[in-house]
Amino acid sequence: MLDFLSVLDFFKDNLPDPLDRLAYPIAGMTLAMIVINAVVMSTALYTWFERRVLGRFQSRRGPNRWGPFGLLQPMADVVKLLAKEDIIPDTADKPAFTIAPILLLVPMFLVFAVIPFGADSFLGRLNVGVLFILGVTGVSTLAIFMAGWASRNKYAMFGAIRAVAMLISYEVPMALAVTGVVVLAGSMSLLGIVGAQSVPYFLVQPLGFFVFMTAAAAEMSRAPFDMIEAESELGGGYITEYTGMKFGILQLAEFMAPLATAAVATVLFLGGTSGFDPIPGQLWFLAKAFALVFLMLWVRATWPRLRVDQI
């Protein structure tokens, strides 16, 4: 796995002397592009995986037309979205309408920037990594409200207000669940939390793990908490007026959220890269995150949507 210092040393050794000062920004941009492309490709694969799993749960095939087993379906979706007309309502607040999808997507990338995939495998090693994740993911609330308000559509606005109310409500139990992990580990560093787990914290704090996953599902607007986009009631929620690639970016952020949640939960409750030799720690991390993703899909496929009062 690449880490920032090794990439920085590579550019320092290979750039001419006058360009040495550019080694730092070039190394940062290189790693950022690697992370962004890896996360986007993983999200595209996850969309296929989710459709196939839901198809099996519902006794149908799922995507199977484009490529073997439908593996090229994400690429077909991207081509379709690129070909769609990008429509902005005449009465919309155009700058806010355009910025909202980007503002919803960027926090997902920032979360992956601080996830430790190994002792030296991360973009940023922060001693307040937990606080950083809680802070950047809170921006999603602002982005959703911007999308609904900028649309100047009453259904989009109602969907955004309902979403913001639910997101703010579930921030409190999520923060409390994470606080238990921080107290046990004695550190807010994600690498420190992984190192402190001689026993995975989901065994020590099963209730905290359950509360964290429940609150995360609610913040992702995943079933059974998908009231934010209740199509039968709100016409699509805050994304009602979005088309083309703006809609595609919103969907990318939505499908990326389960991967980010699984990665964070793996670090906080499942010991991150810790495991048994000779299997590399990165493979342990991916296996644990995959298990959490499948668990969230299982809940989505079998649990009907909750009513507003139940949420």
C-alpha cells in the first residue's frame, strides 16, 4: 500500500532540482487521484453487487444484460447519465443547485483519506481522526438542505426538511456510540483505536456497535430509514428536480456512503487491519468491511420502511 511519505520521497528523488518544491503538491495530488479513482470504481462495483444481492433476495436475476453477469451495467449507467439532458428549473437558485451535489460527494472522499488501511497506508494521519470524520460527514446535512431549497420545488423542500430533521436527530446517538470507543481506546486517532483493540470493540460494546450502525443507516437514507426519498410520498425527496450527471453525482454519493460507513465501523469496532497471519492486514480489512456491507444489504432487503413516527 502507498503512503504519502514514500510517494513524496519518490518525487523528490526524480524531479529536477528547480522543481523540488513542487514535490509536496504533486505527491498529494497523485495520491488523491489514486484514492478518488479507487473509491469511485469500488462504488461502481458496489452498485452492481447491491443489485445482484437484492435480486437474489427477491428471487430474480438482477442486472444480467451488459457484460458477463451484468458486470458492465455500471458503465452503461454512466453512459446513460452522460447522455441525459441536464435540466435546471428556471426558478432555481442555480449556483446552490449546482454546488449541492458536489458538496454531498466531497465528504465521502475526505473520510477515505484518513482511513488507515495499514500502519503507513493512509493519506492523512490525524490525531483527531474521529472528530474529523464526524465533522466532514456533518456537511452532508447542509448539502441536502441546499439541494432541496435551491430546487424551489415544494416536494423537494419537504424532502430536504424531513432529511435534515432525521440527520440531526441521529447525529446524537452516533456521537455517543463513538464516544464509548474513544474512551476505551484513550485516543481519537483512528490508528490508535485500531492498535488498542486487543479484542474487537463490537464484543466489548455490542450496544454501541448496534447504535452506530443504526444511526449510520438512518444518515445514509438506507432502508428501513429511507423516508428521505420516499418516492410514493415526496416524488423523490430532495433530488426531485435533478437530472443528468447532477443526479448521477447524488447517486454516487448515496452508494458511496455504505462503503464509507463500513470502513469507519471496521476501524472503530472490528479492529481494522488486525487479524491472523499469514493473511495481510489489508485483506482482513476488506473482508470485515465486506461483511458489514452485506449485513446492511440484508437489512435493506428484508425490513420494510418505517413510518415517520417510528423513525
